[in-house]
Amino acid sequence: MSGEPDTKRTKMSALDQLKQHSTVVADTGDFEAMKEYKPTDATTNPSLILSAAGMEQYQHILDKAIKYGKDNGSSIEEQVAETWDMLSVLLGCEILKIIPGRVSVEVDARLSFDKDASIAKAIKFINLFAEHGIKKERILIKLASTWEGIQAAKELEKKHGIHCNLTLLFSLYQAIACAEANVTLISPFVGRILDWYVEHTKKTYEGKEDPGVVSVTKIYNYYKKFGYKTQVMGASFRNTGEIRELAGCDLLTISPKLLQELASSDKPLKKVLDPKLAALNDIEKISLTESEFRWHLNEDHMATDKLSDGIRRFAADTRKLESLIKTLLANK
């Protein structure tokens, strides 16, 4: 009946409200979480793949990757590398059966300072996906936001039509270099910035004062002010408060735990970031040479710390996964 009071209507969850303002991406390798929360896109990294490799439900995928590695590598090192690449692709294929959008697949962090090797690995991933019937439009190649990673992405986008997601991004200058390179997407890390400031200042931060929120807001406003096509995907959240403060960001990649919190809440969630508001910002456009990029990044203690730490962590997880693969290859 039209005269029924509004109180009888089902309230929309905070997650559904968020989906009205931002594209929600699942920050997990867990297929069941994707099915439950229905994100548009999904992202993977070595840490997530290492976790998935240890789950019973993914053993058939691991077995298939190991067979591929054995068939396509002559030495144990080559077999490990081929298995690792195929595992990334097979998990990506499974994810794309669940989500309507794109999956991000990460290039080995140990190639973060090697432009040519990063390009070669990206092209290999795209070719492997093509062999499984997946078009390159559904793939985002993840690269670290080093100068070399950004230049690799620039070439991949321009010469090969391969879309890239620049990760481990902690500063406006990294973001500007990515936008100037016309990359498809960047993933500025909110929570890791907060972690650094809490550790170094011994203070607590909430809401708009959260340094990670401040950083992503600044990047978003800069991009929209100057009309860059590169999209901003806030990542690495520590709490739903950070997510709420960035509602309206192009994309937000969120862990299952925080997706559950948002899905369980019906507290109103409002759009915070808006291109029209960004256009009102009084900011100057910045152009960067390689030397200027390196200098500004060097001057940013937090960004320098977190970029190098992030590369080391992803590399460490890659080595753990390689060790697991090597053991499995020996036992199969």
C-alpha cells in the first residue's frame, strides 16, 4: 500500500549504499567471499595467492598448475616459474567466472626495477589468459609504482593495449607519474599509510584526519581537477571508517572482513568524494621528470619506507610460494 510508513521498508546495507557511489572490488583470493558480497572486480597479490594455495578447495587448480610447470620447464627453476605463472592465471580465470568485471594479476615484485622484464611478464600473462579464452580487457596487470614499473605500464598501455593497475602507491608524486603515463588504474594504500604514522607519531587518527584518507583524497581531487582518465582505487583498509570517508572514490578494494561489517550495517553512508567538489580545489598542476620523481619520492620518508617494505613483503611471499611449489613438484 502506498500509505505504508517508511519504517516498514527494508533498510539498505552500508555495503549496498557504498556500491551506489564507488565500484567495490574484493581484496581476496577467496571465491566464496566473492560469491557472497558480489563485487564488480577482484584483485590478487602474492600474499593472497599463497593463502589460497593452502586451501583444500583450490588443490585441483594447484595440481593443474604443477602439471603445466612440469610440462613446460626443463629445469626445476623453470618448472617453478611456469607453475607460478599458470597458478596466477588459473586463479584469475576462476575469479572471472564469479565477477562481472576485471581481475588484477600481479607481476613478480622482484621485477619492480626492471622495466623490460616487467613488460615481458605482463605480455606472457595476457597470452596465457588468451589461451584460456579470456580477453585482455578483463585483465589488469599489477605493477609496483616505482619509476620503472610506471614506465613499463606506460608502454604496455600505449603499445600493447594492456591495462595496468599500479600498486604500492603512497604519494601524490607517484600518482601524478602514473596519470602522466596514462595508466588505467592506481591503488593508493590507505591502511599502510596509517600504520606508518601511528608507529612514528604514537598518535591515533580517525575520520578525515586519517593520513591514508588524507592522501587518497588529495590524489582523487588532483586527478578530477585536471581531468585525468586514470582511475583511483583506494586499497589496504584498516577499518570501515576509512572506507566511509572515501565513498565516491572511483573504486575501493575491500577485504572480506570489512565487507562483512559493511553488509551487516544499515548506518547511512554518504558520498564524500565528488568530481564537482574536486574541481573547486585551488591546486597547481605538477609535471615530473624522472629525476624530479625520484627526488620527491626520496623526500617523502613514509612513501619511501612503505614502497620498499611492500616490495620486500610481496617478494618474500613469492619466495614462500616458490618453495611450496618446489616441494609439490618433487612429490608429484
